[in-house]
Amino acid sequence: MSAVSLLLVVLTLGAPSYVGKAQATGQVASAPAPQTTEVSRVAFGSCCHQSGPFGIFDTVVASEPDLFVFLGDNVYADTTDMQVMAECYGQLDAAAPFQRLRAACPLIATWDDHDYGRNDAGSDYPRKTESAQQHLDFFGVPADSPRRQREGVYGAYEYGPPERRLQVILLDTRTFRGRLQRDAAGRYTPTADPTVPLLGEAQWSWLEEQLQRPARLRLLVSSIQVLSAEHGWEKWANIPHERARLFRLLRDTRASGVILLSGDRHFAELSVEDVGLGYPLFELTSSALNRSARAWRPMGRNPSRLAVMTSGDNFGLVEVDWEGDDREVRLKILDREGDLRIQEKLPLDLFAR
């Protein structure tokens, strides 16, 4: 489909003013130029209701990120009506703090259930093709991007020269996901059916190719948690053979520098496991940008947890010092006021293979 035809289709759905803005003005950049622009500060977050509040975006801007990654639930549409979905994106687009974030740095994104179209939805959601079009339009993905040529919204971006190459891999955990299993209380439990998919074969093949590309550090973005396996909500552990396949793929490709980023949970935490990579696999979960719990609450069991922020809006920040004798990676969670709530400092060489 041509860019003009794509735009006409969206306009018939009553698209808000953001449609076409990326191509026309560059305000919603899809990414810095691959392999040229060095990136050392990546901010990220999830769970942003289009009604606000949006003050945390000004805090993000004050942290001076080179890039912001939306992890999913970027709006709460929960609809099969594409006019309603367009209005949700338009409401976010009109918010002045979001506009300041958009002007401050490039934005890239994947989705989760509420911006996909329905709570906890998977491959059975009937408007996933139209929803993907709105997602890609809103975040300014160019008309000729590979992300426009395949089912789903997964994609990858690379930044910096070879010795400082940062790769960001955006997974799609919605489009291909099979039916989940619940217990009598309605909580999700691991399925024993080895045929239930999460990523789908095309995405698995693509991911294997991405993990074999040269990079010093890789941010592997999943809308749902990968390491935390014992809570009753959405997680990779609900489809354990797919989780095991991910760890096996990381080992088999000998991918260096992998750090997991996730959202969804409406609190923030840092987890780590040894899954046989030759270095520890860290996961930094940030949620929510404006829909977090407002008061302290006890957390469910997570044996992999190193630190947790139980309440309050938050965003994540990955900082990389590429130069000098003290080259390191800092994994951070900051709150709405910009206060540091979680931090782990790690030698960059820890992630080498």
C-alpha cells in the first residue's frame, strides 16, 4: 500500500492531527539514523492513560534522554472501534507535556493489550491489522519501514558506531499469542500445551536474525515480564515453552549485552537470573507513567527480584558510559519528581561474550 493510500484509509477513520506528522515535519521521529547517532541515555515507560496526568513527561525531558521507548499500554483504548482508538491517540498527542517529550528526543514503541485493543487480548482480537496501522502511524514509522510490510508491530533499531553499537529490539507479545489458561480464581497459570504460541514463527525467525547482528549492548523490550514467573497476571511464564525457547535462543546465538525491559505491572522492579548466557540476565520493569498504585502495597513473590518500587508513577532510564576505564551501565527507576528509586551499576564488560 502506498503512503498516500495509507493516509487516505486512516483519514476515513477520522484520524486526529498526528497522522502524517512524522513524514511531514519529523516531530515524531522513528529513530536516530542507524549506525551513526551514539545513544547513551535511553528512557522508557509503560501504561499511559490518555486522560493524564502527563507531568511525568516533563520529568523525563529533564533527564535528557537520547531516546524514549514506549513499552505498551501507550493509550487505553480497549475497543474494536477504530474511530475511538484514533481519538485516544489524538488525546495523548494533544497533551502539552507529551508534545515536549516528542520534541526533545525520538520515540519508538511497541504495544501491550490496552493499545492493542482489548484487555489481555491475543491473536483472537479481530481488529489487530487496523490497530497496528494506527500504532505505527502515531509513532511515525515510515511508510517504507519493514514494520509496515509484515503482520504485527515488532521491530529493531541500531545506534552508534560498531564499538558503541546499541540495539533496541521491540517484541510484539500480542498479535500471535494463543489462549491463556486460568485457574478457578481467574489467575493465569502456566499452560501444558506445547503448541500455544507467544511470538509466532515469523517473529521468532526475525528475532534470531536480530540477535546475531553485532552490538555491544541490546535492550530487548517485552511488554510483559519475562523473569518474574510466580504472579497470576500476564507473563512469559504463562507459556513456559516459549520462555524456555527465548532463553535457549539467547544462549544459542551467543548474543552479548542483553538487558530486558518490560512494563505492564503498575509498579517498578529490577530482577536478575542466571539463564546460562555467560553473564547475568537483568530485567528492568517500569510501570506506570500515570496509572501506578498511589499507596504502598505488598508485592507478590518474585525470587528474581533485586529491588522494587511498590507505588507511584515512574519511568526507567538506562545510562551507558562508553568511554574511559570505568565504562558502565546504570539501570535506573525514577519517580514523577525525578527522584532515584532504584539503581544498579554494572560494568559494561560484564555483558561481553
